[in-house]
Amino acid sequence: MVKKRAVQRQSLPEVIATDLRNRILSGDLSEGDLIRQELLAEEYGVSRMPIREALKHLDSEGLVVFINNRGATVTKHTLSEIAEFFDIRALLEIDLLKKSIPQMEAHHFEKCEELLDQMKESYAAGRVADWGPLNAQFHETLYEASNQKLTMQLLDRVSMQANRYVGMHIDQLQKTGSAEHDHRALLDFARQRDIEGAADLLCSHLTNTQQQILELIAQTRMSES
């Protein structure tokens, strides 16, 4: 008898929501863009019903603002809201790192090393779009041993919003060199079980990213207006 395997099944609205989410996070759909249901239905070759459900789901995630009988607009956050995403992210990440370091094992360190090598390779090869997801995986692996599932779920939600703006400006940031240095130093602190050293570095790492992102967004919006 063939052993059955459990696979994740996605409904049509979930598949469409996933694709639209990726388009928003990559900047393919820009903040403030109007997303019309009828155009999406034609583009995906489906009726409006799964489009409507997909947009409602993205609305619940804060990525779009759903408009009845019209479609949605890609959410445009204020600078203070974007700053808040990064503030909350820092609080959660620092807490997770402190709880994770004492529990980290060899396989956590090995996975982090692999991800750092992949990040360096992807950027050197010009695959800039791959760098963001790998960066997210690196941080997730650093915190995995904390076993704080609810906090990780909250972090996923707020990081999605923060990383959206990092992804939109990754080319302008030109910070992969300093990021790589910080990431490898974080990993060294973790190996040494230096909780406070790691927490201080992570705080400055996230704060610097926040400041650069806010400056770039302010400049971009000023030039557009």
C-alpha cells in the first residue's frame, strides 16, 4: 500500500492572495496603486469571487485597503506608522534573541552560516530580490530556539510590513556589506552565549535600518510630490 503524505492545499483565493502579496512586497504593485477586481479577474482568468476573497485577506493583513464593489488600493502608510513597525519589530526580535541564544544548538549555527553564504552569493550574482527572503530566514533561524511561537507569529505579521519597505529600497540602501558584518557578528555573539552583546548589536542593526528606510521614503515622497 502506498503511504499517503499530507500536503498543504491552497484554495484559489489563497493562491491569488499569495501572488498579490508577493507583488506588493516586491514593489511590483506600488503603495497607493488601485487594484481593480475586474482587471485582476481577467489577468488571472477567474471570476471576481476569488479575487474579492483574496483582496479581503490582504486587507486583513494590512497590505491593501479593500473597497466594496471596486477593488482595493495598496496600503500607503505614514512615516510614523512605518517607524512604528520597526519599533515593534525591534522589541520582539531582541526579546526572542535573548531567549533563543541559551537554547541554540549546532544545527542552528550551521543553518545560519548557510544562509549568510547564500545571501552573499545572491547579492554578488545580482539576484537582489533573493536577499530579502534569505535575510528573513536568517533572523528566523536565530530566534527559532526560543520556542516562542506566539511571539514569532506576531513578528511575522509586523516584519512583513517592515520588510515591504526594505524590499522597495534594497538597491538604494547599499548596506549589504555592513549587514553581512552585523549578521556574522550576531552569530559570533550567539556562539559565545553573549546575550547582552548580541542584543546591543541587534538593536543598533535594526535602528540603523529603520533610520535609512525612513530617510529614503521621505526623500522619495518629497520628489514625487
